[in-house]
Amino acid sequence: MPEKNNDDAPVLLPTLGASLDQFVRSGGMPQREFTVKARTQREIVFRRFLKHRAAVTSLIVFLLVVLFAFVGPLLWNQSFNFMSNDIEVPPSGTHPFGTDSNGYDLFADVMHGTARTLEIALSVSIASTVIGTVYGAVSGYFRGWVDTVMMRIADLILTIPAIVVAIIVSDKLSASISSAWYFLAFILSALFWPVCARIVRAQVLSLREKEFVEAARALGAKDTRIIFRHIVPNCLGSIIVVLTLTVANTVLVETALSFLGFGVRPPDTSLGTLVSNGQTAIQDGFPWLFYFPALFIILIVLTINFIGDGLRDAFDPQQTRVRA
């Protein structure tokens, strides 16, 4: 039987053979409305990142490495500078990574070295990204002669090899100053920021012509507010990707400098220093002194690269396919 509404007018239900036009003219209305909650941009980026399996796995591994480096020493019963009577002992229950020729526990050394390497890498990446973001945003926004002068300075710094400069400065200054890890981080930060500056500048050159920037100008917003409240937040995707890749690059540079003896120096240690100390261990019959520090360098670099790859795909609005 036909259904009745309040006015006793029959409402014809659609049948399999009824046309859409006939159904609309009959006054039929859907019984329920299905609505989908709109996702924010942050939720869309997060869902895209979760679909990148390699990036999610790498993030979990990297967090475990961070916990190993910074929480592990609080739980481990030996310090990295404690000299025991166990000389060149292979990996065992007491010494999971073995000991070196001086009786130092390699497990504690790797924890401390990983923490020091991560401190340098994170400090350099954050400092260089902040400097590069501000520098590139100002250059791209004002354009003209300001952009020309600022970018020529950045190009000049880009031509300077970071490793060579760090070696020269470290060699000229006293060992007491150059052995401090924050001094090494300062040198690398001063040489790495132009990469971020160029990327941000390219983004700002495009964003400064958008309608929301014109609207902000029309409302009387100052240049500083437009740059840091309207333009820079829209460059956040590229900035985060640059930051993650700078971490991996810094780990490799710090490892190379410490391996050559111009990075972190005793009594402090880093993964590069441990690899340098264990470079002849394979021929001497103590391969664990080389392999364990090298393994953590590989883990950090690979996981950071995969995380950066996943973030790049997540922030790309034109990304249609998520890679595994």
C-alpha cells in the first residue's frame, strides 16, 4: 500500500523500472541523509603518512633508537667511561655488544655515541632549518635587489664544502674547544642553512601571489605578519621534509669528521668515533667493535630517509598513489 504523509498525499516509492524524473515529480524524498565529516588538512596528511608502510615502520624503529640512546643509559648498569677487567670480550649476556681493548663496555659506548650523534644531528637540522626558513621567506617575499643579494650570499655558502671547513676550523682551534659537540654543531649549522633557504624561497615566490596574501595586504597586515602568519605556515610541508633529510645528512657528515679525527674527540664519543676506533678490529679478530656502531649509523640514516620520503608523499597534494 502507498505510504501517506501528513497531508494524506500519496508518496510513490521508486520501483526498479521507475525513472528518476518520475520519482522526483512524485515528491518522493529519501528517508535518511548520509553525511561524511569533512577531514582537516592535518588529518589528510596523517592518513597519507600512515599508508606509507616503509615510513611508519622507519618511524617506529627510529623512536626505538632514540629510546635506546637516551633512556637506555639510565637503565643499564655500566657507564660508557667505566673501565672493567673484561678485555676484548665477545658479545655475551654481561656485555651484549662485547668490550674493547681497554675494557669499556661497547653496549654503553654505543648508547652514549648514538645519543651524541643524534644531539648533533637534531641541533644542526633545527638550527639550519630555522635560519634557512626565515632567510628564504624574506628573500622570496621582497624579491628585487633584496632577493638577488641574499641569494648570491646563499649560493656562495653552498659552494663551500662543509667537511673541509670543519676540518680546517677544528684543526686551527685548540682541542679543548673543538672537542665540544656543540661547537661542531655550530659549524655545520652555519653551512647547511642555504639548502632550506632556497627551497623556502621557491615556495614563497609562488605563495606571495595568492589571493589570501592579497587579502591580507588589503586589510592592512604588515609584511612581517604576512610572511610568518600566512606564507610560512603554507610552506610547512617542504620545511619538515628538509628538516628530516638534514638530520640524515648531518649524521653522515659528523660520522666522517669523527672518523677522520676532527669531530667529537675523547673523552667524549660518537658513532663516528666508535667506527674509527674499530676500523682495524675486523682484521684483529674483534669485528663487533666495528659492526655494532656501523649498524646504528645505517639504522639512523635509513629510517630518517624513509620518514622524509613518507612526509614528502603525505604533504604532496598531487600525490595520488602512496608507495609502500
